[in-house]
Amino acid sequence: VRDIEVPIDPYHAEVLSRGRIWGRTVVSFIYEMHKAWLLDEVGEAVVGCMGLLLVLSIGTGLYLWWPKAGRYRHAITFNPKGSGIRRYYDLHKLSGIAGSLVLLVLACTGLYLEFPRYVVPLVGAVLPIPKETEWRSTIKPSARPISVDRAVAIAMQRLPDGELKYIGLPQQAGDAFQVGLRQPGEVRRTSSDSVVWLDQYSGAVLYVRDWRQLTAGETVLAWLFPLHNGEAFGLTGRWIVFFTGFIPLVLYVTALRMWWLK
């Protein structure tokens, strides 16, 4: 089963183009490659292990670079008149230092995205995280689901300051509506961590998760994906993540070149 995206004008309800199958457009293909190399769970495990290796690589690189007392200025200097190996070394160390913090953030948040079943318990061991509950609708004979508009209207009554970001439609008889309403100040911008669950038949509110009332553990988890893709800091954050993505290439090319010259 593949997801099909159909872009619709939110003001005039006009279909802007024909449906696009997820994974067959350029951006969605790159996303799936980045996430799992198109290998599903096996690919996710491989990408996650590469994230662990990246953390190890950054840690050992920082250890090898760390200057002795009185050598700090020399450690952050580029010498354009040095030998070929020296220039590559300076470029290697400076690009590594410049991007080490962001790379560590990307690698660690990526580990959460690939291995949530391991990361969530680790966070929960330190900070409180409520037990996840699957909210279900009460099935009644001959009952018909309420309309999507009605579900959104009910959810908006509970979170009136929210901006509608997504609607999770019931797929089975016992499923519930999920209405994502982004609250002011939420770190996520393209989606929402504030959600209202509704009984699909009666419209009764089953549960409200409000960003402003999240526990410390839930807040930490809510920050991880926006940090990984940069949206936590708007367009500036996305540009930082974009350019940081080239730093490993610089590190590996300069390291290979130094090895080759030696």
C-alpha cells in the first residue's frame, strides 16, 4: 500500500495537480533513501548503526584535535602556506570543529528516529513520560461516523488557539479521529504535538494532548524531530542543517587525501 498525495487549494478546494505516489517523486524518494535506503526495517537498522558510527567518529575526532594548554590559537588556525598534507589537515580539523556540535545533534536525534523503541525508554528512565494509550471508539450497532468537519469543530472547541495541521481519519470500526492543532509556541511548525482524539461515532472527546501541558520527557521527545530537520529554528535552522550535511563529505575527502599523500 502506497500513500497518494493530492495537493488541494485550502481556500477554494481546487485540486492543483493529479495524485502523486509517495516514493516516486524526487523529494519523497530522497527522504526514503535517507531514512532506510529503501530497505524498510533492515535499512533503518543500517542507517541507525551508521548514526552510531558518526557519533563515535566525531568523539574520537574531537579527542585527537583537543589542544594542549597554550595551543588553542594554533588549533583553530589555517595555514595556507603549509605543505599539501598540512593544508588538508587544517581544512579537516576546522570543518570538523565548525560542524561537530550540529553533527552530534543530527546523529543523536537520528538515532531516536531510527530506534524509538530503545530511545524512548532511555528518556523515560530519567524524565517522566506517560504510558502511551491507543484511544478507541465505542462501536454501536447501525451507528454512522460523524463528518470530518464536525470532528474538527469539536476539536477546535477544546483547543481554540490551535492551527489545523492534520486529520487522522478512522480506518477501522474501532478507530478514533485524530485532529492535530498546533498551539502557539510549539517547536514543530509543519505538524503538531497537540492532538485531540475523538470517538468517530459520538464525537466524544477521548483525550486531549496539549503542547503546553506536556511532561518534561514528552517535551524532550517533541524536540528531537524538529532539531533533526532544522524546523525548530525556522528557515535559518533548515539552512544550517542543509550545509552541515556537506561537512562529513569534506571530512572524509580530506582524510582520504591526507592518507593518500602519506
